[in-house]
Amino acid sequence: MSVLAVGTVAFDRIETPFGKRERALGGSAMYITMAARFMSDDVQLIAVVGNDFPNEYIEDMRSRGIDLSGLEIRKDELTFAWGGRYHYDLNQRDTIYTDLNVLSSFHPVISEGHKEPKVLCLGNLDPVVQNSVLDQVARPSIVICDTMNYWIEHTPDQLKKILPKVDCLVINDSEARELSGEPNLVVASRKIRDMGPQIVVVKKGEHGALMFAEGTFFTVPAYPLEDIQDPTGAGDAFMGGFAGYLSGCREINLDSLKSALVHGSAIASFTVEHFGPEGLYDLTKAEIEKRIKAFQLLTSIPSV
Amino acid sequence: MSVLAVGTVAFDRIETPFGKRERALGGSAMYITMAARFMSDDVQLIAVVGNDFPNEYIEDMRSRGIDLSGLEIRKDELTFAWGGRYHYDLNQRDTIYTDLNVLSSFHPVISEGHKEPKVLCLGNLDPVVQNSVLDQVARPSIVICDTMNYWIEHTPDQLKKILPKVDCLVINDSEARELSGEPNLVVASRKIRDMGPQIVVVKKGEHGALMFAEGTFFTVPAYPLEDIQDPTGAGDAFMGGFAGYLSGCREINLDSLKSALVHGSAIASFTVEHFGPEGLYDLTKAEIEKRIKAFQLLTSIPSV
């Protein structure tokens, strides 16, 4: 069953204490689809790039089964570019630059073949664009949405307009606090639920994720890794794994949401072990399954 | 089977956004024993107070089954006093003052009845004092030790002298990073294991705890609470619950350590719901068991 992801495809300039990449393949839609493809064989990407975007990157995605017919390529414009620097503890990053380029006039038109996704992922993007995509598709089984502090601060009204149409909001802890105005994440999750999304997933980086759904909480840790190279895209890959898993579920209920959360966390853990999306290129389903078993050992409380 | 805890008994001045307490009952040994008593009926406290310490507080502890025969009461001296202020997000606190008073000349002499504990808890204290207690008792089944940034910075040599004799070090994440010189907690845990303790428990406050034991990791989240009043003593109560649970185990192995971690987390969650040790006063075993079941729901991955 299909996963449709709208978001960015970008050039990322990444700097961590362990290395650097210039013009690496990046963007929320890229990470979401690159992760979702492990769980779904119908993964569709909606995004825009400029004429400077290399065929090699298109091939990196297409060869991995991602449907790129929704990738608009603009002549005479440049691809969205982001540059960031991570610090030694990897929990904080500085954005060095954000060149919107093609993104500043992105008005995606969804084609017929993409209008009935089972799972719709609204990757981090202007909520106006997210809203327009939502309005163009038939009601999916689940609408999953990400956002960031920029939209919370600059377009709160647009964001609050879309939230009632969202089933599941996936945001990080500082964003959950900012959106709700509440430091306590339990209270913050409740307040966000009051804004619309009945499922709230709070990503906490190295501390894992907290999900509030069906009146209860579920937590999953981050997989303890000794060698973290680059956290870029981990949150988007998490969302892709989460969405991809749900696309294969007959029913979306608490158990399938819990499993989806673990699948998302497992895929995110592979992402951070390498730079950019490199950790997702040659990853196998068997490796993901093995890590999910490790998650079970990591968290299962013995009945002593 | 017995738990012997050496540490502080103190007057705490606590200020959080939700209230204030002056001269509240506090101290690491108090919290450890107050928590361990739920799992063990032989809990012994080793600490020192001044003649200003009220009988009422002694009764608060004694009436809950804590053996206070190792509590030294010094004439003409004042009880150790600490004052701290928590901020709105409760993850950070400022120490307002630390009046060592009786603590500056604390040289505990362990009496015959306390020399064969099953579990020895070395609460946060000068490592020289911790070492002297360790040298006075017969080898326990497990030696559990806490420390803090002050001792890591000011008496690193004394600390490194005691670590090889410690089975389990329980410290918070920033202390683990400082002690090991490593930002990555997986690497930090390995480096700490090289210093002696084969079990490392890293407390992460609202993010739960990470345990490294028998070559593997285990995680437990903090219980998601809507109403946190005061984090004071949560780490010590955690250690007390952890130690108390282990004192009742025939064998200390990975499964019993995992269960101990969950018991410690459950008791810590009750601590933070009230000021000082108030949340532990009338707590029942049934309430703790109920919360442990909730922890299982919170973390158990369905086999979908």
C-alpha cells in the first residue's frame, strides 16, 4: 500500500566532529521515502529541485524503488540548500545557512496516480504547502505531519489550520514544548492533541521517542550506538520507517503504532551511523529486523 | 536480606516553580533507605546529623522500619544543609548553598551488626568516607556507588581508588560524560567499566535510565508524569529501589538487574510527584506493583 511523502529534496552541507560533506543529498522527503521503501513497495515522493540537481542523486533514489514522477525539476532555478554544523555532543546544531531557492515558490500539483495514498507524510515544510497537498488527495488511512520551530514561530495560524486534519504529529521535544507552551511533555502532548492530532510522537534524539495514542503512552529508546557520525535526517528517516510500517498494516491501532515506532527508531539508528543518507543506501531488511530484535532485548522487562 | 546505606541525612531547602520547603528532611542516605524499605525489611542507615535535627524526622524514618542505630547525632554541631532551586523545565537546578557542618568531619565506624550487608549502597559522599565504609564491611553481594561532579572534579584520585571495588556505579548522564571524558554515553559506559564497576547505570532524569551490564544495554524510561512537583532525591530513591530489589534476589544476574532498574524507576516516579520524601511516606507496595505493570505497557514491543 502506498506512502506519499511531500517535503524537501536538498543539498546539505553537513559538518560534524567526525567529518564533512558538501552538497550531499538531503531533504525531508528524500529521507522519508528512503526509509519508507524498506516497508512499502509503493513509495511516492513530491518535491522540487533546480536544474543543478545531479542525475546521480536522482538515480540514487530511483534505483531504490522510489517513485520520482512527482519530483518537479525547475529550469533556471537552484535546488534548496541547507548547511549545518553539529557540536561534539551531537545534540545541538547550528544552521549555517538556508537557501530556499526553488522552495520559495513550491506549489505542488498532485497527479492522478498519487491522489489515493494509504499513508500521507507531510514532511517539514511551509504549512500552506502541506495543507494544499492534503486538500488534493483522497482521505488517507493516516495523515502524518512534521513541522519545526520556524513554522511554529512564523506561521502559527497556518499551522493551527492544518493540525485538525492531521492524525499524527511527529515533532521533536523542543518543538512540542514550543507549540504547546508547556515544558512538561505529558501535558504538552495533551495540549497538542487538543489542537487536532490524536497521535503525538515526540522525538527526543538520543533519548528516543515518546508516543501518546489512544489515551496511553508508549516509549522507545534510541538504540545505544558507540559510533554516531551524523544525526542529519534521523528524524525524517524515523518518520519514513514509521509511515512505511503503517502502510502495510490492515488496521492502525495501538499495537501497530507501537511496532511502527520501533521500526522508525531502528531505521533512524542506521541513519546516524553514517553521513547523510549513506547508511540507508545498502541497508537490508534483514539488518533492520535484527536491530528490532535488539530493541526488544533493550526494553523488555523480565517478569521476575 | 540487608541493605546498608551510607550517605547524608540533611536539611533541604527546596524551591521549584510549584512550591517551597524550608528545612525539609533530605539527604542521600535518607532517600536510599526510605525507598529500599519497600523491598527489604532490613534496611540500615549510616549517617551523621547535628543536635538541631528534630526527633520528628528521626521518627519519620524509624516508624518506617529503617534501622537508625548507625545514625550518629553530634552534640554542639549542626546538620548538613543544602538549598537548591529548580527552574521551570525541572531539568536544571541551581545549588544556592551547601553547609557541610557535621559532614566535614564524618568518619563512620561500622558496628558489628552492620558489617555483613547483602547490598552496600555508597550514597553520594566524599569518596574517602565511601572507601572507609567499604573497608569495614565483609564483601557484600553487590556494592552500589553514587558520586557527583564535585568529587569527579575535586578528588578524582580518591574516586578512582574506590571504583575498582565497586560493582555498580549509578551516576547521572552529565557525570558519566565528565568522569569518562566522553560525550557518547555508550563509549562513556565502556570507559567507566574499564575503571572498575562492571555495571554502569546512567540516570537521565526525565529520559529514564540506561544500564550497561553483562556486555549489553538495557533501558527504562522515566514514567510519564503530568504533575512533577520536585525532582529532589529522585536519583537516590531510584538507587534505593534498585538496591532493595537486589537484596531480595537469590542471584544477581542480567534479569534481576533489569527488574531492579524498573523497581528503582517506579519508586523514583512517586518521589517526584511530591516535595522532598513526602511521596514515599504513605506509598504502598501495591501502588509500586501497579506502576511497574504500567512500565511494562509503556515499553513492551508487540510482536506484530
